[in-house]
Amino acid sequence: MPAKKTKILLLSDTHSYLDERILEFAKQADIVMHAGDMGSHESMDELEAASTQLVGVYGNIDDHIMRLRYPLHQKFTLNGMKFWMTHIGGYPPRYNPRIREDIQRDPPDVFICGHSHILKVVNDKKLQCLHMNPGAAGQHGFHKVRTMLRFEVVQAEPSVKGRIENLEVIELGNRGRLR
């Protein structure tokens, strides 16, 4: 039986901004994950149209309608790996107080958040959890370089937990100008 392989594009903090490069990367992914601070509904409509599947959570700048469209948390299993995505999550070992108890009681294999505009991928050895923040793909914020993450979730066989492979940082150029 061939391995299951799912291509993921992970982005956050677009703040209503999408350019053609983001949409091109979205078209290449099996699943696009947006970790909040989406901004406009029009930009999310564009991203959904370019995506095979979009999984998102709302962020602190998102309006009440966006909060009806996307939840605060997404918890799901993909290729044998447990994922948890939320916008404001903190970093190991200083997780945000609103999720700290839950993540310690039932840690996912992969924890995804946005909010900080800081690209960071770190292994939480205590929880045996991979923490991912893709930085910010939009123009608004203090970040200097716009970033996203791309990776694959690969499961060799159904009885074996999947693993993250081919993780790469996508730099979209400096904030405030297109490359």
C-alpha cells in the first residue's frame, strides 16, 4: 500500500492581503491552513477559490461574521497525526493561559498558531509536540519579511502515526513591497 501524503500550505496574519504568489502556492497544496487574522471576506473567498480545501480559525482582528465563518479552534486528525490550530497560542513552555491546561492534558502532535507575526517552528520535547507559527503573509504588522510554511504530512501505513516531511519556509519578500 503506498504512503498517504498530504501537501500543506500554512499561513497566518494576512490582514486582508493576498497576492498572486500566495494564490499560486495555495493551488499546489492539498490543504491550505490559515491560522487567523484573515481580515476581509473577499480575500478569504479568493483563497478558498484557489484551494482544494481550506481549514481556518479566526484571529483577534477578525469581525463577528468571520467568527461565524471560522471557529476559534480547529482540532483534527490528518494521516494519523493530531493537529490543533488556534490564533493566539503562545510558545513552549509559555502557552497562552486559555489553552495551557488543555494542551498539557491532551497534547496534539502538531500545534499551530499565528498572532505574533514571528516565524517559529520548535519541538516541545516535554509535550512531544511540534509547534508551528508561519509568521505573517500580509503587509500589516511589524514583521520585515512576509512568510508562510509548506510541508507534507506522510503516513506510511494506516496503523502508523504520520510524520512531517519536507518542511520549508516560503519567503514572499519584504513587507511593504512585492518581490
